[in-house]
Amino acid sequence: GQNIDQPTEMTATEGAIVQINCTYQTSGFNGLFWYQQHAGEAPTFLSYNVLDGLEEKGRFSSFLSRSKGYSYLLLKELQMKDSASYLCAVSGALAGGSYIPTFGRGTSLIVHP
Amino acid sequence: DAGVTQSPTHLIKTRGQHVTLRCSPISGHKSVSWYQQVLGQGPQFIFQYYEKEERGRGNFPDRFSARQFPNYSSELNVNALLLGDSALYLCASSLRQENTEAFFGQGTRLTVV
């Protein structure tokens, strides 16, 4: 099975940097995803890490350590529109050859002026 | 290009009824996955279909079933609805079975009364 743990809620100031951590336990690891979900909307894809290290994409970066079962999402130059839920999802093997992302509960990020 | 489309957007049903939710993936995508998201939690995997075959099933009762059509669109069926089935039902499509980048539809908000 898979187990994912991330903080329930975080707050930060506009213009600042915030790091959202995710720890996981899984079998047949095939990658880790981060999604952003605004209230009442569908999740949107942010990043995918399958190898150790840092992946940078604009203001967003994601880090993975497979040996530690640990990832973080780093958001720089925070904007008010970044207020959303951030979902960590781990892809593990299922019977039949599928790799299905299992989602954590999400971290609700509140950005204030 | 159209993204993932789901219908209907909102639905109210009474206990014991049956419901059918529909999803059209992004053109060219052959994998469709269904998720249930209860308020305050991350999406929970229900089914994955790839090339019209079921490739993965989550921990949901047999009241839940799905299928994928030759044009890769998909239906999720839920029988004998319970109050606890009230949730946002999300469909995600991806190019390959491995789900390395899944795109979500806006979801169907199902309320069971």
C-alpha cells in the first residue's frame, strides 16, 4: 500500500518563499507528483519527479529524495493567487501494469498581504 | 484544444438511485482514470482504463463500475447510492498507462439526499 503525509495548512506572506513537505511510503515507486487545486476547481499538474534532485519550473520547484521517502514543493515570490490546496501524489505499481497516483490529503496554503 | 470534459457538472440524486457520469479525455489520450474527492481530502482512485480495458481498481465496492468506449471516452456508474457517495468525481486523462502527467476535468459534484 501507500501512505502519504503532508501538513494540513500553512500560511505565508505575499512575496515570500514557502516550502511544503511531503513524506511517503510506497511499493513499486514510479514517481511523485505535485498538483495545485483551487477551491471548487480541478487539480492542475505542477511537477513530476522520478529521479532524486531538484526540478525547477519558474517560481515553482520540486525536490525528491527516494531513499528518504521525502519531497518538497518550493514556491517563490508568493502571489495571492497561490492560495490553494497543494496535493502530493505518489505513483506506485498496481496489478495489471498500471501506476496510479495516490494522493495525500493536501496542504491548504493561505497567502496574506 | 479542448481539455478533459465531464458531464454533468452538478447532480442531485436520492438514496438508492443509480447515476452515470461521463468523461471525454483530451484528444489522443488513451488512459482515463476516475477519482472520488470528498471535501477536505485528496482524490481517491476508483478506476483506470487504458485502451478500453480496466487496468486498475481502487478500494471501492462493486456498486461502482466503469467502462471505456472505442473513442476513449468513459462512463462511471454508481448503483444503490448512499449518502456517503456525495463527493466531487474527477476524471483524469493521460497519454500513456503510466500516468506520468494526468490532466483533470472540472469534475461532477454529486449530492445524494
